[in-house]
Amino acid sequence: MHILAFDTCFDGCSACVAELQGGAVSVLSSAFERFETGHAERLIPMIGDVMREAHVAFDQICRIVVTTGPGTFTGTRIGIAAARSLALATGARTVGVSSLAVMAEAARSHIGGPIAVVVDARRGEVYGQVFGPGGGADNVSPPQLLSLEDAARAGGEGRIAFVGSGANAVAEIARRNGRAAEVILSDLVPDAVALAHLAGVLPASDAPLSPLYLRAPDAKPQHGKAIARA
């Protein structure tokens, strides 16, 4: 079974074509680029590149896997819209995965214990989720929007490794409170290769993909500003 996986949630864009056989995932081709904006322009060409490199046609894709958030409002919507469109065109089933789970999956080979993925959400908050040593499929808590102080207590009081762009700030508070905390891969963002590996253990769904937003968008309609109809 062929898998197409891609991510656009944070400051990167990645795509991967892989093959799932007997529960094992083999990566056939992948691409990753780091940038803050431009996901809409880059994603589809990147998908085309990895499909050609893998020598896989779109009608051979059985499963499309995408990160559904948390992430930037626009980036998350771009990935989900692309996955929906490709699923309609190919008939492939879809899998939606937390962006934080993908990061935990990428980090698990570097860490022998529990992992707290904490990504800077600004305003003194982080997107956070705690995982066991099994990585992205071994979630201990759901994705949450947390204050730095609450994130420092995530997963209890035991030793923990913080991963992601919020790791240094959160670990500093945890240590100040007497917790054994280390920082690993503070520059980590989701990668479609880790996403493809998660697809091998997560079930596909026929339900429509929907974005996981932990915070309302900054842009909101103005109340009382509508022009009355004639």
C-alpha cells in the first residue's frame, strides 16, 4: 500500500511517499523545506516532486496522511484542503494526525523516556502534548493550549524531555520548580517522514478531515459594522 504524507502546520513544508507492507513503512521519497510563509505556493509542486521521484502514480496512493494542527491558521487549512482534494480525486482514504504527535515520533529515537512537545504559541503560551517513550502513537494527554507554567508541570513531576520551540522557556520554569527537565531538538518542526511512519499504526477514516484549532483566529468579523440592505 502506498502512502502520501505531507505537513504545512508550522515553519516548514514537507512531503513523503512511502510504502506500507506487513506493518512496516518504507520511505520511497521525501522533501522538506523550512520557511514561515509560502506553503500554498510550495506544497503542490513538492508533492509532484516526491511522487515523480518515487515513481508512484496518484491512482496508486491508498492512504493520504496530513497534520491537522495545532499550527498556524493558514498553514493548517492549506494542508487539509490539499488532502481533501487529493482524496476526492484518487479515492484514497485519509488519516489526520496531530502535528505534535509527528514531532514526538521524530524525537523518540533521541529520548528514552516521556516526551513533552511544546511549541511556542506566543502570548506566553505553548501548544503542548505529552507522550510516552513510544513516540507519536503513545500519547498521554491530548493537544492543549497551555501557559508556560502549566506546560512545565505537564505529565506530572517526574523527569521529562521537552521538545520544540517552547522547550527552553518551559524547561527553565520546570527546573526552577525542582523538576528534572532536559531540552531536546528545540528547533524541531513536523516532518512528513515521521508522519508516514505514524500512518502505519494509525487507522484511516472515512470521516471528513477537520482542523484542530486550539486558539481562535486573530482576525474576527466586526460587530455592528454591517451595511443595512436597501
